Amino acid sequence: MNLKSGNIEGFETYSQFSSLKEFNSHLEMWLALHKHDFSKGELVGLKRLVRFAAKIPGVCNAKIGTVLKAIHEEYHDHGISRSTFKRMIQKAITLGIITVHETERKNGSQSSNLYVFNRFPSYEPPKEEKMNHHKETSNLLKTKNQEIIKRQEEAPVELDHTFVNDRVPQLFVQLAKYFFPEAKTIEEYWHMVQIAAYRNNYEKAKETVLDIAIQSFKQLIRKIKSTKPVKRPIAYFYGILDNKFEDLFVHELVEMGDQGA
């Protein structure tokens, strides 16, 4: 039986996520596993569908034409075709990323589909059944107390920038150390660079990634120094990165279009 079309708020019960953050985390895991199953154009369509699924986390009721128009406008008349979008949907269904429900109007005619993003499957082994609850609880409390004592005795020492993992480029380390001297913090900022590069299909362009990382970090510092304190600097940094990678992608699309003209 087909669903009745209506406002997106009417489909809240189809959401499998408690928040937008949880939805994004699951999507990131899906892409880590299946990103290379999609073409570049298909990934553009998938990312735009994800944006339309932000109001109700993981649920989208937009018409294909609406999604394609948004892509067309964002990439300055270098969008994707309807067939590319449909091919992306079929792949996403086959891989288990989304489930599609057909909807119909009150008069029975077919309306836009309801796209429901699925949770990334968990492969955690089932927990063993507690045979002796009282004994187990006692052992857990004892172990917990031992862990607390051990942590107190082995208080972690903050490591400076000289301990940063070798996978982080030295140019980035040398810039970041003046503002965030701890090795762990520098590594966290570089991890944001890697995520942004991966989600925008630039993870293999090492020099480009480093250049954008340095530009973005300098922009973050200017923001911190010139205005009110940034509540979450690392999240703000990721936003700068993502915007710069998207701008680069648009620029490359335009250049490809000019060359083909």
C-alpha cells in the first residue's frame, strides 16, 4: 500500500536517527565502505539528497526535479542528469544505504518518493547472558575501582608537537603548534582535514589537501583573533575546509565545461 503524500513533518516516524549528528555519522560509515561504488556525478546527487534529508534526519520527500535543480544552481549550470540521479538511487538501494517508499496523492496518482536513509549495520557480538548477577556485579565494581586507581597513578602527560604522528605533514604541524601546542590537538585538526578531503573526493590529491588545510587553518586563526571567541574551533575549521573543497570542485567542473565547449 502506497503512502499518502504530505508535508515532510508527517514522515518523522520513518527517521532512524535521533539527531542530525547521528545521521551524518552513519552516512560517513556508509561512504567509507561504498564511496567508490558511485561515480563522481552520482556522489554529487547523493550528497544533495543528504542535504534535503537534514530537516528530518535521514528522511527526504523532495521531487527529483527539485533535487536536480538545486544541484544545477549550486554548480552553475553544470549539474547531473536525471538518469545519473536514478542510477545513484538504485545503487544506494542495492547497497542498503536507503529504502524508497512510493507515495500517492489523495486522488490516487503517484507523487514524489520518500527516501529513507538506513542506519549503518552494527556487527557488535551479542552480550553474554548474566548467569550470576550478584557475583558479576561485585567483580565489575572491583575491576572499576582498580581502573580508577590505575588512572590516578598513571595520569597522562600532555605531549607537545614533537610527538605528532608522522602521517601529519610537518608544514601543518609547524603552523598549528603556535596556537595548539599539544600533539593530540594537532592530530585532531588534521583528522578533520582528512575527513573533509575524503568526503569531497580529494583524499589522493596530497598537495592540494595540504594547501587547503593551511589556508583553512589560517582563516580559522584570523576568525579567532579578530572577532568574538569561536565556541567550537574544530567544527568551525571543518566548515571552512568543506567550503573550500566544494569551491574547488565547482571550479574544476566549470573548467571541464569550458574545455568541452
